[in-house]
Amino acid sequence: MILSEQLEEFKVQIKGSGFPLEHWASSLLRKEGWIVTTNYYYLDSDDKKPREMDIVAFKLKHLDRFKVKTILLVSCKKAQSSVWGFLRRSFPEYGNQINLFPAMITSKYPPVNYALNDWGWRRRFCDFMAENGLSSWFGSPKYDVFAHQQIPLGKGKLYDSDMHSATMQLIKAQAYEMADRHQSDAREIKQFNLISLTEGDFVAFDFDDGGDVEAAEISEQVSLASYKIDECDHDSRIFYLTKTKFEEEVSRFTKLHELNVEFFTQKEDEFRSSAGIDHNKLVVHSREFNANMKSYIVDCARRFSDSPLAPMKLNINISIEDSCNPVVEVSSDSLEVLNAAHSPDVKERASRDIQFYWGYDGDVKIKALKIN
């Protein structure tokens, strides 16, 4: 039987761990409207063993044609016996080899992918965030954090094990989550954010070109990281926050989610505003459109036919003619299919799908071609 004195000792040990911080942060995020998952595991890229991520939180916005999910990966550490030190210097004007504007976004939604294939989109994403109130997180970074050190409050040597552990936990979890092997909604866009939350104090050590060092207490540090996992290059932005700063800033993560929704909505609107007359943008949805129209035309032909349809050849292709109007070409050796292609139902369906995929509301032509 466990004695009451022992229970009190157990409580003291638990309270001295990082678990109260994890519970506190989870509760705070839930109050802010985040869906919070604990006991979440990812596979370590080094030894392929499962590792625990302290907190995974997300907000999800359903829009007309796609969804936006903002994800927070949070590592929780308690620093009772040391101060977390960030060794910083100015970024070089030339020859910088690190990505200053990581976005940490995955998407399988074609219109947004079209925008994300454009050179410089990561900088534009970060600029958008910075211009809308999140400049301390997404603005052009002022400092290159080139090392971490934990400074003992009493006697002892410098070390970095807890800071290194938190950093590696976050970047490995991000790489695992962003990998293509995961099943996800084809119309879901994910934006990841890495947060190292610490119950303790931070100090910045700023190095100048002459070798002098200045020290100052801080409550927040944004750090950039580039690394290779499973032969793939990755870039990350990590928010190091003290417990006090996290409590002050938690509403900004909700603002971040709202800005994600706004940014990706803008990108889809840009895609749809001219896609009906743009050959390159037409290709983005053409395969999906052609497959849907093929299925619909066959269904119409069955409804219009008095007997079962014989095996047939059928090809659907959407293109843009010289007048900049979409043309849906239906090629088949089946008269039933060709007759269905001329029906008002098929033209109405084609117009509706073209409006859905590309935002085009003008005239649509249907061409039916007999093939052997």
C-alpha cells in the first residue's frame, strides 16, 4: 500500500517535471479554439523509432473548394537549473546560405500549387504575414542564431542538450508530417509552425565583428534551420517562447490562422480570375475535369438509350480556341454517346464544372467527333 507521504512525494516530482507546462499550454490553446492532440507520435528519421511530440494543435477552415489547416507543433521544456542562451550575429550581406523565408506549407490543391510553383512565393507569403501584424515572426530576420547554450544558474559547465532535444524534436516531426507518404485530403492546405515553449529565462548573446559580446534578457527568439532528412532538404522557422511570452502571444497564432485563410483564398482568386483564358492554368484541372465529364456523358448516354451500351471508345479533352472560349471535345465511336454530348444536360454540366474549377462564366462549346 502506498503511504500518503509517498503520494505527496510523487506529486512534488510530477510538479517539478515538464508535464504541468504541457497541460497548461494545452489548456490555453483549447481556450483559444485550437484542437489539441497529446500523446502524438512521429517516426524518428535517424533510427525509425516512434518519438512523442508534446503537443500538436490545429485550426481548420472549410472554404467552398478547399480547406486550410494551420498546425502548431509544440515542444515543452522546463529549465529550472539553467538559462537558455541564444548566440547571435548579423546575417551576412552576401553569401548567406540559409533560406531566410521558410513557409512550411504542403498542398495538393491544384490552384494553390500553381501559385506555389512560382519563384519567390515563400518570400511573398512571409511578407504578407509580416505586413499584417506578424513581422516579429515572419519579417526579414535580423539575427543569425548560430549556437544554443544552456548556462547553469549555479556551478557547472555550459551545455545544450535540452535545447538541442527540443529543436530536433520539432524539425523531425515537421519533416515527418510534411512527407508525401501521408494520406491527406486532396483539397487541404497545411501550414506548419514550430514552437519551443520553455518555463525558464532566455538570454541573447550578440556577437559583433570585433569579437565583443553583449548580453540581454529576451522572452522570444525566432531561429531558422536548414537540414537534410532522408536525403531531402528542409527549412524551418522555430519560435522559442518563454511561458510568459507564450501566454501573451497565443492569440497571435489565431491571427496567423486567419491570415493563412486569407492568403490562400487570394491565391485561389488570382488563379480563377483569368484561368478561363489562360492555357497554362487550364492544364491544372484538365485531367480531373475530363474524367468527370467522361463519366457524366456515359451516364447520360445510358439514360437516353433503350438498350445497354456496347463497349466503346471515348475521349474527352478541354482546350481553348482562338476566341479564348473553352471547347470540350467529345470523341467516340458510339452514336449514343455523341448524341448525349449534344444534349443541353451535358453543356450545362460542362459550364458548371468549368465555372467551379476555373471561375469562367462565359460561353462553352461542345464538339462531338465520330472516330473509328
